[in-house]
Amino acid sequence: MDTAFPANLGHPSHPHPNTSFMGYIALLAILLAASIPVGFMLLFISLYLDDLIQKKEGRNTRDRDKGKNMAIGEKWSLNAI
């Protein structure tokens, strides 16, 4: 019986049995954290391109449909004033 490496430590090259599992968790956390700014970047790029297309077609997105695209709560708050 080899007593140089206790049974609960696993193989010498992998000192802790859950090392690879923890690595996958860390990789998942890094990918999740990186996906958030990438999603915001894609959102703002799509909004910018939509604004460019609207201007090219001659429609101003700021003045169009004032009040039609408001949320119900915004309409109620305006009516309450």
C-alpha cells in the first residue's frame, strides 16, 4: 500500500478531486460575465443602425408617434398631472 499520497487527495497531478469541476465552473462564470457587455454592445449597435435607417428614410424616430408607444403607466402618470 502506497502511503505517500493519502486517498482523499487523489492523483499527485490533481491534488484535489474537484479541481477540474471547479475549472469548468470558473470558465462558465467568465463566459457569463463576458456575455453581458457583448449583449449591450450588440443592442446599442442595432439601435444605432436602426436610427441610421430611419434617418435615411426621412423619418425622425424622436418625433414619431408621440404617446402611441408609451407604456400604460406613463400615460396614466401624464393623465394624473
